[in-house]
Amino acid sequence: MARGASKAGRRPLKPGRRPLEERTRLPNDAPSFATSYGIRLEALIILHERESSAADIARMIDEDVSIVANHLRDLYEAGCIEFVGYKGEGNLKRAVYRAITRPLVTDEEYEAMSPMERHEINGAAIQWITAECLSSFRKDKMDRDKALCLITDSPILDPEGRVELRDFLTASWNRQSEDAEAEDAVEALTSVQEIAARAAARMAQSGGSGTTVVVTLMAFERGTPWDLRDHRASH
């Protein structure tokens, strides 16, 4: 881990994400680093929508190009974004970045991953969610959103309830399932509260204990910089 490396001694940019052993931030610290400063947060939201250079982002958020370039490089060095490549020629040559690729992972693929591989994809998801929430909140988009949905709960579930909750939420997102038995079981459930009640009944009967699980349902307007849509339409 290259923590504490000076900016003058930075390694060359490489396509993709900075390798773990070369990053300036530990995986546990990267999501909070990426979202804790306004310019980095704005840059992340823009990169969630499109590949961009420092000059692109600076125009969108009305900030100095050199300052944005430094923050983008810091994000890349910390493993928070990916480097796409250079575009343009000569004095117009510029580094282009994108958000971390968020792969869709099946249960089987996740089970086969090492703990560090799981930590990597989970960290990318946490960073994405945190950035989107903070950006919308800071720009007061949530306050003006008439269709806002922010629901949280922390039910205590047994192992069977954990599986039911996962299948229920997954099916709610995408009803297409190759597992007919799981699909039928999910169809019989109507709510998170019902899953929690069923788990509580099983634990009361068996005398077992459960695990507190955090459940969230969110839908809100993205905190997009004011001119991003106009900028995107002009390209």
C-alpha cells in the first residue's frame, strides 16, 4: 500500500483501477475519502453518468481545472475511480476518468470470491450509494422531491429469514428468476415486516437468536450539477 506517497512521486496512470497494492488509501477508508469533500463528491456524481476529464468537470461545477485535476488524480490513486485513457493531441491531450465498474454478481460468483474480492466490490457499491445520497441531500433535491422514498428498518432475522429477505428484495428488483421454487416462495411474501414476523415466530419456537439486519429502500432525484444535462446534450 503506497500510503503517504508524495504527489511528485506518483506512478504513471494505468487504464482501469489503481492496483490495490499501489493505492494511497486503504479499502476501508476509500469510500469516506471519496465523498467527504465537495469537489470530489461532485466529480463522482458526474462520473456516474459519463466519462469525463478534469476540464469537462471543471466547466460543469465552475471550478479551476488544476484543482479538479488534482482531486481526480487523488481519487484515482485512492482506487475510487478508473482511468480510461488520454484523449486529444498535443496541448489538448487530457486524462479521462470514469466511475468504478459495478459488476452484477450472482450468488455463486460471490461465494467463489476471496474475502478481499468481496470487500472490493462491496466498497465500490457503498461508495456509489453514499455519494448519490450525499449529493442529493446537499443540493436539497430530496427536500423538493415529491416522490421521495427513504425507508429504513433493522429487523432481527434468523438464517431462514435472511434468505427470504434477500430473495424478496431481489425479486422486487427483477421478477425474472430461473429458480421457480424460490420465485414461488417470494410470491407468498408481501412485506419485510412479514418476513421479520415469520422469523420471530420461528425463533420463539426454537429458542434461537437472530441477527440484526439493516434494510433500506431509497428513491430520490440525483444531485446532478445544474448544467450536466445541457453539457451531455451538446456532446
